[in-house]
Amino acid sequence: MAETDTDKDRKEELAAAPSMEPVKGTVEVDIPIDVLWSFFTRADLWPRWNECFLWAKNRDLKWGHQLVWAFHPIRWWYPYYMPAMAKIVELEPKGPERKVTWEVTVLPGFYARHTYHMEDLGNGRTRFGSYEKAMGWSFNLMKSFWIAHFTFVKDRSLEGAKTLEPIYRETGRLDETTVRGDPSRTARGLAMPMAASLALGAAGVGTWFYASFLRQEVVELAPGVRMVMGGGGNTLVVEGTREALLVDTKFPPGANQLRKWVSENVQKPVKHVVSTHYHYDHTLGNDMYPGANRIAHKAVPELMRRNEALQAKLHPLGMANVLVGDEPMRMDLGEREVVLFHPGTAHTGGDLCVWLPKEKILMTGDLFFFTYYPFFDLKQGGANLEGLIRAARKLVATYPDAMVVPGHGPIARTSDLARYADYLQFLQDRVKEGLQQGLDEQQLAKQFNDEISKWGLGILPSFHDNQLTWATSESNVRDAYSLVKQAQAR
């Protein structure tokens, strides 16, 4: 299968990058290319002949699919095993020259491509090779390690291909019955060491990830009004004298933690669950509050069914049953007024904001990411960059003294929301300038990266479309580029 235009652009950018010389090599083996390729495509058997692999999940290679595997350490005494995931972006399974390429993008600031290739030399001989190169700021931070790792992978791969020669010579075939591998090196044989070393090797990253994004923290904003951060989007908990209301219920396992905390700390029954928009990290806990009204903007049910169909199917009781239109909805929880209103199409076409007049507390949902790079929804019914800027500025003007609960990030003031609107305006303006200069999204990201980094924003993970992605300066430029072009096409 051929690469997409975006894949080709990134391939060309990587080829031209001065980050490192490619780690590459080849070996010739007395195995026909059809036999070697057929066996090679059984990725789950790689650990049997290639000693860089501890384990691999995939039974075959398919263009566009995710590969999942784990590496052995580059030295047997190093206390780690390295899990990995990559997308197959090139696959040429036929002809005298064959190859598979995958790209690694799951780490922020890291982009790598690894190619295994074969060439038919005739007379039952094949040249087998490995090629790898990477770039990015996090690659540069650990460049020595990564080059050593790439060299380890290349060397073990070429050595492994040579070990297949005598097996083919003796049996006339390569398959799971003839290539047994060394049982002492299998994932099962190393289950306990793997668990221990993964725990040691990932402890720093895991602790950072948990502390930054999963650990829940409760902040009291006013008597009876609390914000619960972490484990998904921010949650607002409002208690009146009769009943309680929750805004944005996170997603499992954060939603389960929130439910437990609510049962232990909220005295009034939860009668209302409000969704600021349809995204999974704000809504998948809705069905944990049976009997509560599930309130959202009128566009949310259709957006959820269309753009997050699997989640809607798995959580049917989380769908909104009370819909808010263009006019505000006022609610009385018992000596506590809450106002729900639609700010216009901004983060999505179904946004709601929440206003507590007495306490002067405003919750924006993901219309506002505070201290983080924002996530932009590029699907139909998703983000409108001009609408985001307009909505943010209108909220600042309408609620100048408000305490602001963002969709993600700590408590903020309207001055912070104003600065966020400035960032979005800067992003839109720079993209428009770049388009006028004929730049593509990759050139834009490279040209404006230093300017964007001066805003001091942090990266933010997301699991949209069942893939871990990160909101970064580069993704913001890329997404803003798409949104501006969409707007210009309308």
C-alpha cells in the first residue's frame, strides 16, 4: 500500500533532518524471498528469531494498522524492557523488492521510522536489511541511548535473519513449527523479570503521568462548590439545600474514582449531570448516576452517535435526556442558582458553559485549556477556531470578575482566559500568514515552533480514536492549519 501525502511529507522531512545518520545494514541469506517474506510477516513470531524482540502481538502486517511489541534491553543487565507501538505507513508485499515501514509518534517530541526491506538476488538468495532514523526534541535529549538502541535492533535483526538459513536448509520451510526460538527468551519465560523491570524502568514516567494527568485533586471554590481535577476533564460539584449537580463526569477509571468520592463526600442526592460537550473524557461517567437528569446541548446526542459511536453504544444510559437549546436554562438546587448556556460553536458544535451567579464561578468545558496546549476536534461538528476566539472574548467581557473552571488545568481568572484567547488569535494569524506564503502544515510547524513555545504551555495526552496522542505546539499548528483551510473553503 502507498503512503499518504502526510506520510510522504514527514518521510522527506526526516530524511533531510540533521538529527542523526541513519542506522542501517543488510545481510544476504540463502532463502527465497517468497519464503522469507511470508515468514517475516508473522510479527508474533519475531521473538523466535530476532533477539531484540521480547514479544510481539500482531499475527500479520497490514497497512495502516498499529504494531504492538516489546524490546529486550540493549544489555542483558539493564533493568528495563521497552514496550512499543507504531503505525504501519508503507507496505510493499510483492515483487523483487519488498518492505514494511512503521512510524513511531506516541512519545511527545519524538518521530522515528523503521524499515525492514528485502531484495530478490535470484537463485534462491535474498538481501535482508534494516533502516532506522529519528528526530525531535525528546529524541535529542536521549540521542546517545536511541542510537545505541537502533544499532542493537539492526544488529540483532541481521543476525537473526542469518539464523534462519540452516533451518530452511534442513527443513525446506520457515513457520512456527520449524522456527522454535529459545524458550528462555520468550515473554512467558521472562514474565516476572519483565514485570519487575517494567516497574523499575517505567516508574519515573508512570509517576509523572499519574501526578500530571490521573491523580485527582479536590479544590473548594465556595461553600458547597468544589472542583475535582484529574482523571479526565475537570468536574464541578455543586450542592444546594435540596440536591446536587455534577458537571462533566470524566471517564474510567477516573470516573470510578469520582463516583466513590461523591458517595463519600456529597451529602445531597445527585439529581443532575451536565455535559459541557460530547467528548468521552467528560461524559463516560454519566451512567454511574442512575436516576439523574443527563443534561447537554441539543447537538450532543447526534455528535456522540456520529463521532464517538462505540462509546455511545457501550454507554447508552449516559446519553443526554434533557437538552438545552439556544436559550439559557436556569436551575434552582435549593438556595443555589445555576445557569447553563450555549456559547456558540467553539470547541464543538454542542458546547455548554455553566454560571453560578452568586458565587461568580464560570465553568467553560474545553472551550478553555489552562496551562496546556488545547485539543482541537477536527471532525464534523467539532471545533471552529474563529468561534473559539469569539466565545472566549465574549466570556471575558461578560464575566470580568469570574473565577474560571477550565476544561483541563487549574482554577483560573478571566485574565487567564483572555490570554488564552490571545494565543488562539496568534495561532490563527500565524497560520493565515503561512498560507499566504504558500507554506504547508509541516513547514508552518517548523517555522513558528519557537514563537509558540514562548507561550509556556504544557503537553496534554488524549485517547481519541483509541490512540494515544498529545496536544503539542506542533499538533496545534497542524490542527489550526486544517481549521483555517476548512473555514476558507466554506
